[in-house]
Amino acid sequence: MTKINQRFYDIFLTSLFLIISVVLYAQEKTNKISFQMEGSLMGQYNSFEANSSEIPANQFVFRLKPTLTLYNIPLTADIRLVRAEGNDIYSRSMSQINFGFDINKFKKNLMSKALGKVNSIKEKGNLADISDLENFSKENLQKKAIAKLKDKLNQPEAIEALEKLKEIESLETALDNPAFEEKLAEFNSLKSKYKIQSKEDIAKYSDEISLEDQKKIMQLYALEEKKDKLLEKKDKLVSLQKDFEKYRKLADRLDNLENPTISSVLRDPKNLKSFLNKYGGISKVEKMLMVVDHMNFGKSYPYYSAYTVNRIALSGFDVAINPGIFYISALGGKSQFNLFDEQGRLKMYDRQLYGAKVGLGHKNRTHFHLIALKANDDQGNLLQQDSVLVEPKSNLLLGVDLKLSMFKRKFEFSAEAVTSAYNNSDLAPQTDSEIYPPETPDFVRNLFSPNLSTHIGVAYKMNMRANLFSNATRLKAKYEYIGPGYQSMAAPILIRDRLFYNFSWNQYLFNRRFNLSIFHKQEQDNLVPWKAYQTTSNSSGLALSFINKGFTCQANYAPYFQSNDLSDIPDSSKIKNLSHMYSVTSSYNYKIGELAAGSQLSFMKISGEMISNGTTIPSSSISSLNIVYNQSISISKSMQINFNTSFVSYQNSIASSSISVNSSDSTINLFMFDLASSFVLFKKWSNSIGFQYANEDALDNKIGFSYTSSIPVYKKIQFKLTIRQNQYKDPVDLTQNFSALYLTAGLDFKL
């Protein structure tokens, strides 16, 4: 599709959707059709002249996200049109048109319909129908969970805790009795009248106090002592209340399981569908759409896995359905388009991409899926070229993905294995020998044609996660292998030639106030000995944290080791990197009168050294200290202030025995300060303002300023403004001084 045709196609689809939306919007009174739309029209200017940014200085972005709901079926569009000054390539790559089906909103619509049915039944007061509702709820009881909770609550410790909680409630009820306040008010009045400070004063002033008042004062003294004893008892129990609360939560959870609300039961899609089938209100189309996992047409960013399809921009379709135990997903379209240089030579091809993922089970639960993906560059425009700058490529992936989730997701195991065949050039000569077995079907042979540039590779991984002992112990493990010959044209940022594994253990202690965690990671490359060196990295870590009320403290230690070992002969280029990291972080959330505040202080110390095996590469050592303090203050709901300051001291020394030079330690100090505030004026005008300053000894400094504002213009239309100004100064090299301004302004609306 040519550039002009592509633009015409995009404009046609957008116009068609808008025309249909406007026509149906006029008929919205039928209650069967509803229309919502949100979007923005923004202009942007920046002057990033110092870092050779490819972002255009001026651009306009029009964003439109209409939602058209037809008989509870929400159809969505995401339209983004970008116009960048003098950069058509940037404009096309950042623009997108996507049409889809909002499955989450669809389920919310069905939920609302079901709850409407429930309210209708309750309003009519039909006892038989109400009884059916209660039975429907109880049919979905989690019997195993109820039995487990009952066992926990029948333990002596739990019984005693629940009794203590009831006693606290009884004491609070007694102390809230108005009679206490009335009688004690009368008591204070009598003490003031007769100037009584203690019980002894009653006998002292007996001649002045009537016998009736003497008796009353003695009774009131006894009442006051009774209240003091109740308060003392309550305070002792309240000090232990947090230890009892976990049993209250268990009891509340048991009650919710034994007497579930109809709304909680309907959150399960299976129960929702069953309820609507039983009481009416679900159409055949709605039943069909309930199996949709996602549905996108236009420009989208599909994801299968990190090895296969990983958020690549695809202009085409991406659809997945989950009917019963089956899962079917398919995608297709273009992931890149023809691109020509200034001389009209082809430097990027139209790339066609088609894939599928099919199997049993939903992708987020226990499943077994097969994956296939084919990608190839379209050579159609190559025949018109006088010379070839970039050769067309092709790729085929076949793989399997499985996951096992057990014990209510307390234990999960997943694995994926994918093999790839990748032609670095489709123009390379074909292989002389037949690589396919004789019985291979023709359609398989036609999927991929290997040649002398073909690379075959494999990638696989395994993950394990376990939550034990009421989630107090958490274990994770991962093993990953990506061969050097593995390649996916739909996962361009994948790091190849990599063997990686890690393990982590997280343990909560003392009612989850303490958390101990340990991890270890190892990584190496040169899995096939094609390179001269093999780099191996090891990192471990130990962390201990404490949480109590608003206070948190965490300490970490993490050593790191890296080497480029040779397996055969010693080499002067062999290097070892060693480092150790220590850190302590504490934070505290508190109140000062009506102000809510939070403070955080952290220290981090890193020491490391690079040890060379010979004399050609000098050894070095580094040391750094980082101190960070952050303070936040909430004056009210409409005004917050935050400031952050950090100090970094970095030391570096280099030693070289070959030239008999040992450099003196060089120390660099860096200071950074950040002040920000957000506030609301006139209850509607939101603002935030910030100031940043950074200084690196006498080398350079940075001063920054930022401001954002959102002002209501009319109903749900807002004017938004963002300004960021940064100034960089280098006292040594004045040519490095520059200023960068970023400004964006426009309207944000909802209809």
C-alpha cells in the first residue's frame, strides 16, 4: 500500500467511524445505544538542541478515543494523528488508528444488567424468587476454604483473641453510655460547689454539706473509679488489639464465604453467565462475545512472550478468544513499511507478520499453548532498485508455552520453548542439500526456505513460584537460555547468547513486621564458543526490613562479580570486576496537627575494583557514597509540598604497572536539590510547580524549572499547559552551555 493510499485508508476509516457515531448519538434516547468520547488536541514545542534529538521541534497531536455501546456491546477506537514540522516519517510512525472491543467494559455492563435483575426481584418482594437468589449464592460456596478457616478459628489462641475483641466492643459500649457523662457532670458541679478535692474533704466539710449530698458525692466517687478501671482495662486490651485483628479478619472472611453477597458471586464470569441464563437478559451475541479475550484492528502492540511477539507495532489485527477450555489467538499485518533514502533507494522493506497461539486453558491460568510465527520482508519494490542497500530477511518460529497453577495459585510453574529459523538474506544462494525429511508436507516446506544465510536457534525458560504458610514464605526461581542463533523479527530488543538463572526467598516474620529476603543471580554468554571470551556475572543480595505503624526501615547488602574467563590459554585481556553495595533506608509517616507528613532518609555505599590479568589494561578501584533525604508535607487535600536532596561523593583511582603510573585518587562531589508543590485554586484550577538544581563540584551545573496547569474551560473541557526549562552550564568548556525548553498546551475533553 503506497503512502497516499495508506493515508486515504486511515482517513476513510476514521471518518466512517465518526459518521456512524454521530448518527447513533442522535438516537441515544432509546437507551439501547450510548456514545462517549474523550480526547485531546495538543501542540508541542521543544528546543533540545544539545543532544541531537530526533524529536521534531514543533508537533501537533490530535487524540480521540470514542466508545460506542450498542445493546451493551462497547466498540472502541483509539485515533492518534501526529503532524510534525518537516518530518513525515516521524508523523507516520507516531500516528495510529485502532478499533477494538472493550471486554472489561462489556463485563461491567453485563454485571450492571444482572444487578438490575436482582434489584427488580427484591423490589417485587416475591419470596420464592428471593429464596432462589440466596440459593444461587450458596451454590457457589468455597467449601474447602470455609473448612480451613473454621479450623484456624477453633484454635484456643483464636477463640481467646475473638473473646478479647468482643470485650473491647463491650467496654466501648459501656463507656459511651450517656449516663456516665451526665452523672460525672453533676459530680464536678457538686465538687465545685463545696470545694472538694478528695474523699477526705467530705468529712472535713460535713457541717456545710447536707447528708443527701454527702451520700450522692460518695456514690459519684465510686462511679468515677469504676469508669477509670474500665478505661484502664480497655487501654490494656487495645494495646494488644493488633495481635487480635488478624483473627477478626479471618472471622469476617468466613462470614463472607458462608453468606456471600450476590454481587460477589457475580464477579466470576461463569456465575454471571449462569445467572443471566437463568433469569433472562443475555442475548446470543452477548454470549458469543463473553469468550473474547481481546480484539484489536488497526495499529496495536500485541504480546505473546518475550521470545516471540513482544509489543511490536503492528498495523493489522490482533484477536484472541477463549471458548470454554480452548484458547485461540491470531495476529497479522505489517510491522514496518517501505522507507527510502534521499536518493530514492530502498533502506527498509514492508514486513509482513502472521502468527497464532492455540491450545487449552486461558493464558493467565493453567494452559498448554502452541505458538507459530512467520515474518518476511516484501521484495516487490526491490526489482525497481539499481542497487541493494539492505537485503530482505525472513523468519519462522515454532514453540510451546505451558503453565501449571495449583492450590489456588499458591504454586505456579511455567515453561516456554521456541525454535527459530532466520534468513539474514533472502537473496543468498539456496542450500544444495535437502534439510527437510522426505515425508515433510508441502505446506511446511512453503513456510520457510532456508539458504546459506540461515541461522537456527533455540530459546527456552522455566519459572517457578510458591507461596507457603499463609503467604509468609515466598519462593521464586527462573532458568533461561537464549541461543546465539535465535532470532525473532517480532521481538527486536531480545538479548541473545545468554544463559541466566536466579533464585529468591522472601520470609515474613513476627506478624509480617519483619521481612527477610535473599536472592542470587548468574548470567553468562558465549554459549557456543564463537567469541574469544566468555563473560560471567554473579550477583547476590540480602535484605531485612521492619514495618511498624508508620515507620519502615530496610537494610540491603548485594555483592557483584563479573569476569571474562578464557577456557584454554591465559590472556592479558582477562578482567575481573568486583563490587559490594550496602544501603540503609528508613521512612516515617506522621502527622503534625492537621498536617500529614512523610520523611525518608537513605544511605548507600558502593565499593568496587577492576583487576586485570596483564599489564596492557590498568587496574582501577571506585568508591561512592550516596545520601538522599526526601520530605513530603500535605497541608490539605488541595496542597502538597515535596522536596528531595541528595549528595553523591565518587572516588576513582587507576594503577598501571606497565608505565609505572599510579594516579592520585580523584574525587567528584555531586549535589542535587528538587523542590515541588501541587495546589488547587478556586476548587477547580489544578497547578504544580517545581525547581531543580544540580552541581558537580566546579565542573558543571543544571538549573531546571517546571510548571503544569489544568484549567476548566467549559463543563468537561479543560485547558492543559506544561512548561519545562533546563539550563546547563559548563565553566570549563563554554561551548557545552545550552538551554532546553519544552512546552505543550492544548485542550482535553470528555463528552
